[in-house]
Amino acid sequence: MSETVEAINRRAREGRDRLLPFFAEVEKVLVGQRHLINRLIVGLLTDGHILLEGVPGLAKTLAVRTVARALHLDFRRIQFTPDLLPADVVGTQIYNPRTGEFTVKKGPVFANVILADEINRAPAKVQSALLEAMQEKQVTIGERTYELPQPFLVLATQNPVEQEGTYPLPEAQVDRFMLKVLIDYPSRAEELTILDRMGPIEPHIDIRPVLTADELNELRRAVDAIYLDEKVRGYIVDLVQATRRPGEYGLELTGLIQYGASPRATIALGRVARAQAFLDGRGYVTPQDVKSAAADVLRHRLLVSYEAEAEELKAEDILTRILDKLPVP
């Protein structure tokens, strides 16, 4: 380490304190949902796309719009519907009969923060239109490739797959999301506050942009500087490896996992653990940071088998077994 632990801790605390105005603006609108707000901040700090899942009415769209309003960044919303076309997302070429030439009309994906609302209500070909943008930060229209503005972040909402009119996302696209966050109903006290705050026909809540792109990039560099010990690195790799070859780690999960997590999950787990330590004002990652990030990073990357479904086991149940049995450094 080129810096002392005390110096890294100090930088982490200073960086976290710079986020306090951002939290204050977001919490003017959102009631409770601290885990959701935390994960949205983690996505911003780690340059990772986020998939939010919950039944309608749980403020998924409101949360993303509020976060975007608190940023000095360009924001676009795309409402995914069954009749949406890929060109409606990335853009298309328009023929000019006077000049005989094609001009490019860029789609709404050309922005810093994209809200892909109800992403699983559109067919797979439209969902796949985001693949290149999410991974390569570029879009190909016709024969030309266009760079997307930086930073670029996709925050997608989806309804549970069991609901009518939804399509499951392709596995390749799901893997591009760094986090999948499940949103639950608010508590009674939180719902009373929601009623008071959002009850008026025209609630007046003023959200000020408080975080610029330059400040965000500076905070990202501070997250990159968080110390990740060799033992914690090994724990991250073992955790992901255990989803692929559980028998080698003494786990009785034979026949329950169809596909384990990809190496992209390993990278994401390290980044999210660093960001979690940063938000806690620490300059180093602990195994608990990894464990707290595991469910959101791995739940959508772990495909359970038909045997597991027959036993009514979900990906979270299998991850819990792995986390309980895997030795912690």
C-alpha cells in the first residue's frame, strides 16, 4: 500500500461526507427505502447498471427520477412497451430524398442516466438493443458507431416475471446489470409518511442538483483507492467459484444449480464491496462488505435447476447456504 490505512480512511470519510447533500435531496421524496437509495448510489460510484424489481406502485420509477434530478447530468426516460422497436431506443437513419443521403437521428439512449421503465414489457429484440450500449458504452447505427456520453448509467425497472404481459430478460443482458435490487412494501409508519408527503394532488417538493459529473468522477477515484486485502480477494473468488463447483467447497448443492455466476460477477462483487466500505467511511473492505453485497450482485446471475424449483428453492436460498458454509477470512 502506498498510503497508510489512516490516510485512506480519512479520504473515504471526506468523500462520504460530500454525498450527504445528495442523500438529503433524495430523501425529500423517497420515504424509507434506504437500501434502494444505497444501491443507486453504489451504481453511480462503480459505473454499474442496476435492475430494480418490484410490483407496481413501489416508487421504482420515482426513485430513479429523483436520483437523476439530484445530479447535474442529462436524463432520459424510455417506457418499454410491447410495440417498442430497437430504433426507438438507439436511433435510426432517415433518408433525405432531396439530397439522396441518410442522416442519423439519435435515440434517447444518448444521455448520461437512462431510465428503462418496465424493461421486461418489451420483446427480447428491444431489450437486446441495450446490450451494446450497456457493455461497450457505444451504439452502432447503420455502418457507424457512436460513443455514448460519459458517465453512462442504465437504471431499469421491471415487474415480477409472473405478472401478465412481461417477458423474461435474456441471460446475456441480465448479466450486464451489476446489481438486481428487490423492492418490498413499506412499513406502516413509512406508509403514513408517504400519505402525508405525497397525498396532495400536486405535491411541491423541490429537488436541487447537487452532484456534478466531475465530482462523481472524483468520488469514483476515491472508491478505487479503497484497500482490498488479498484474503478478501480470495474470499470473493471462492464465493463466485462455489456457485459453479459447489462440491469442491464441501457444499451439498448437487443438481440445484444450472449455471453459476460469471467472472463479471467477480468484478462486480469487488467493486460493490469497495463502494460499501466507502459509504461506511472506511478505507478498507471487510468480508462483511462482501457478504452484504452478495445477494444483489449474484441473485440474477445464478440460474437454479428444475430440481431446485421443484423444491421451491430460489437463488437467494442457495446463496444463503453458500455464505453460511464458506469459511470467512
